[in-house]
Amino acid sequence: MKAAEGFEFVTRPDLKMVSELINRTWAPPCWNYDEGLLSLHIDRPSGDPELAIGQLSSDGELASFQAYMPFELEYFEDKYKSVFASFLTVSREFHGKGLAGPQQGELIERAIEKGYDLYTTMCEVGATSNRAVEKIFAKKDLPIRIVKVLQYRAARSDLVMAVLPGKASGRTRLVQDSDIFQLSALVEKLGDGCPLKKIVPNEDISFLLQTRPHCKTFVFDDGQIRAFANLLMLEVVGPDDSRTLNAYFDNVSLGDLNPEEQNIFIGDIMIGLQETGYGTAFLPETGYLPVDPFLNFRFRLLPRQLNLYIVPLRPDVLPGGARDVDSFFMDVY
């Protein structure tokens, strides 16, 4: 597909340019998508840099960007090569230049050429992004379906503090490099029983779970590692350029913990988060985790809703079409 008139496509543009584009385009409050956070999603070992593209203006300015993150998905017990679309951004300075269509269309064509089976994405209910996604697939005569509407649960730090245990149990700690082998068995079972789940390849486990500025992983260790919780630490930029911190539960396994141990583990994590100065903790309610241990620490349902879309990228992939799911294990961002 051709880029918009007067622009050219660029593959895996410099993430500093991408960060600057997103941060000056998205209205606050919004997350600070700096280079490290973008790299956490785009540069996974199993990722594909050819599926992160932008459009450059004639003077070399990055005017739009979007990335597809490749995942193998298990969908109603069959396995598919899939892409998850995110970060679609068109610079305010170039609105009206027809960038959104070519930006999305080029990536769809690349995904099809590379043999991917399914396209997935999430859009906030009511946002214009829903229409943009639906429109581009209608043009390509590919059927798009919302298979799940999901919400977040959230807990404010000051409210959580009032119900925290007096001290941590001593059974929860931050991940160490030597833990990866034990964690692999837990990661493999993530999302078991869900009709839709991503499969995390072994090559990604260390990259996703290691401690870094945007990532903390807690493990429950009582002689062996029986559970883990991987959290993203996301800086939020306010309308007045103020900065706060969100703690976002991402990949979580409660393993074989009984309900009491689950409460202990989540309580330990919330105690550990206090030292980060976070403002709010978030949990996407996707149905693969029990929510009771989070309810005990004042995680409440938020009104914001997201649509989860699935599109088969060729006619023979899903002969009966996409089907609704009641639960799933996938990235939500």
C-alpha cells in the first residue's frame, strides 16, 4: 500500500521519535510512553520490527505510527499466528492529510503477507478508534467482530493502605534471574481454561518478567515458587504536567495458592507497592483470574469499557467466523 501523498513509510522508527509523537498528540491525562515502555512491547525477542511502522513527512518528521505485536493464540483449542495492534497515533499537525488509512492498511497487508491468521485489538467503547478500525477492514472486505467487552478494576493507594496487613508475610519477594526456570511452568499454564489465550514463548519469559524501570515481578516463595505477578509501572502525565504512577497488573498467575494464600500474596504485593509512591493500581478484568483477593484490597469496577476485536485475515482461517469469549488471557493496553 502507498503512503499518504507527500509521506513515506519507515520501518521501526527511532523510539525516541515515536515517544515524542505519542506524548505530544494524546491529550492528558495519559500514560508517558517513553522509549523504555515502548520497547517493552515492541522489542520482545519474539517480536517483529517490520510490523512497527510510521509515515515520515518530506522534512523527516514522524507524522504517524502504529505497531503490531505478534502472538501465538489458542482460540477455542486451535492455534493461530496472530497480531495485536496498538499505539495508532496521527500527529495533530498532520490531521486531514489522510494518514490513518494508509498507516493501518500497510500493516494489514504486511501481516497477511507474513502469514498471520488473526488480527486483534482493543478500543475504548465509544472512541473514534472503533470506527477507524471497522472502516479499514470493511474496505478490505474482512469481517470484524467484537468478541468481548471488558472493564478494569482499580484501587487507590490511600484507600488500600487502610486495609493492609501490619506487615508482609515474608513469603513474597521480587523476582531473581535464577527464578526463570520455575516461572516457566507457571507461565505455560496462564489462561488455561479460557477460550482465548496468548501463548508466551520461552524466549520472551525473561524479557517480560525481569525487573526494570517499567516492570516489577513479585513471586510467592515458600520453598518453591508457587505464584507470580508481573506489574507494569506506568507514569501518568496530568493536564497540568503533573506526574503520578499507576501500578498495572499484567501477567499474573496465582498457581495452586488456596484462597487464604492468595489474599496473603496480593496483600504482600500491595505492601511492596507502597514504597513506589503509586497512586492507583489497575487490574483488567478478563476472567482468567479470581477477583476475590483483589476485592479484599478495595479493587472496584470502573465504568470505562474496552471492545476486544478479532478479524480473520483470510477467508479459510475461521470458517464459522469469530466467536464471543467469556474470558481470555491477552495483553490489555
